[in-house]
Amino acid sequence: MGKLALVGGEPVRKRPFTSWPHFDKMEVDNLRKVLESGRWFSGMMGSEPGTRVWEFEQKFASLHGVRYASAVANGSAALEVSLRSLGVGEKDEVIIPAYTFVATATAVLQVGATPVVVDIEAETLCIDPVKIKEAITKRTKAVIPVHFAGQIASMPEIMQIAKEHNLKVIEDAAHAAGAMRFGQKAGSFGNVGCFSFQESKVMTSGEGGVITTNDKKIWAETRSLRSCGRDEKRPWYEHFKLGWNYRLSEFQAAVLLAQLERLQDQIEKREENARYLTEKLSEIPGISHPRDFSSQTKYHSYYYYVLIYQSEKINGISRDLFVKALRAEGTPAEVTYIPIPDVPMFKQRTYPLKDMGCRNTKKIASKIVVFMHQILLGTREDLDDIVEAIIKVRENIDELESLY
């Protein structure tokens, strides 16, 4: 019997780590008030003044330094509605990073445009501005930078490129509620920002999303498109464009208002614990991290805590086997996305995709190991157990060689 739990040894930890979602009396009280009010619907346009959805939109916009917000059913809807509100459609091309959730690409397809996939920066794991420049054609209408793991992309460079080429910018900030870099909050750089409140996100109502913008016309368009193509000033049963029902409910807004109250404190705790964990792991051979941008980043929301696993320094043991060994030790290590060109629907050429090459992405994607954000809301003892598990697997890596 070996020392590693995967081959019969005792695991480092048997207790569960911090669970998610978090809730307390605020959510319960807010939900009860909606239930007892008899008003569970926020209005045909999606957020009438005085509703919980309207209140949430105002508070979320204020936190992110923008004038307007439109709450929608989910983060994927936020991307689709944003693209439509900016006039992106058939024959247009939209530049996206190769390393992201598939919705960044499929939202582009939903409006009839073609996703153009470019490489990421090795340092940030976000879209590479140089590659954006190389991918621009006469058909390019927009770019969607993704703030991967809660780290804001290189937005000043991206915005300059967009200005030079008259491109629309849609921030995919699904991972980045409350994040701040370059003196601005996520969702405040581009024409619009898109956030997700799906259950795994740093704020959640089970499902949900929101679109942020400083442009009143775009805001009005998003409100119409999320509400079946209605006009604010016309009767309910007059519809003026092809929209859909992407509205948020009063119950979801009630939960989000409570979640918003503790967001900043949670971000700061995650940052503090991330620094501690990084310091503890920094001396372990074969384990590294994306570059530290703390001089530029005031708030990193840490949707993921990311490790870069270097198998060549750990007896050639694969990343996936390493993660399997960590999980056997009781730690919730995970792998995440595959490069967009390798997603089956694109690899099988079922749907159009323009691949500009993603060498960095394919190299790095196979090395990424993540821990979800709630782990960083736990105790130092929790973090020490993660460190102990990684060291244990690293020091007994030879026990995995027969499984490789």
C-alpha cells in the first residue's frame, strides 16, 4: 500500500471544504418580503421603478462605475442581447479568446455572426491584444475580451485597438463581478459588460445575468430585446423588434441584493487568502501561477484560483492524473475549459468558426488546475490542507507512475 490515497493510503483530509452558495438571514428576509408582497414580477419591460430588479440594477451599476444596468435571465443571454443591441449580425465577425466557456462563441452564432478565435496571453490567460490586431478584417464588427478567473484583461490596449478600427467591445465579465484593474471596474471599459449569476459564480441567484453600459441608447435597446421587443412608451402587446423573454424575476433580484451586500468583503478575503496560498505554494517544483498583476489590480475576484502544472518537472505525470490524486487526498482540485476550436461542435465543423491559431491556449489549457472561489473563503487550516496535499502528491509522485 502506498502513501497516496489514490493507491490506498490515508487522505490528507476527510472533511468537506467551504460550500457554495452562501446565504444568511438577508436572503431569507428579502425572499419573504417578495413572497408576501404579492408582486413576483418586475414588469413587462423587466424592471419597473420600485421593483427589486430595478433596485438591483441601480446598485450593481453604481458598484461597477457605470450609469446603467439591465438584468437578464443568465450570462449567455447577456452576451446575446448585447451583441444584438450593438447591431452585430449576419456576415459580421466577432473576435473572441480561444480559452473561455462555449457561450462566448455560441452567443456570436446566435446572432448569425462568425466567431473568430485568437490566442491568449500566457501571463494573464486572457485574450492577447496583439492577436486581436492580427485577426481584424473588413468584416470584423466586435471583440469579446473575457476576464478569465476574475482577472481583468488588458483593456486599455484592447480599447485603443477598438477605437482605431471602429470595433464594438463586449466584456465577458462572467467571472469578474466586483473586479478592478487599471483604476476601473469590470464591465465599465467596453460598450457593454456581461455578468453571470449562475450558481457557481461569485454572486449567484441560481441563474441570472446583467448587462452594464454607459450608453443610454444601448441600455434602452437591451431592455427592449430582453422583453420581447417592446417599447417603453407603447402598450404591452405592441412589439417592434425580434426580442425574447430574458427577464429576471423578483425572487432572483431579492437574492442578488443580499449577495451584493457581501461581495466586496468576500473579494477582499479571497485576495488575502490567495496571497497566502500562493506564498505557500511558490517553492514547490512543477507548480507555478499566472503572473501577479497586483500593482495594476486593486480587486481580483478570484472566481478560480489557478495553478499551472508543469508535468515535465514532475516525472511526466499528466495533469489529469495529478488532479485525480489531489482529489483522492480530499482537495477539490478541478480542470476547466478546453480550447474553443477543440469543442466538439466546432471540431466536427458542425458550426462556423474561424480559427486564427491558439498555440499558447493549447499549450496552457492542458496545464491549468483550478480551485473554485469558495475555497478562498475558508480558513487558513483549509488552505494548509491544500498545500499539504500538493506537497504529498509531489513527494510521492513515483506511486502514480504505474497508473500513467
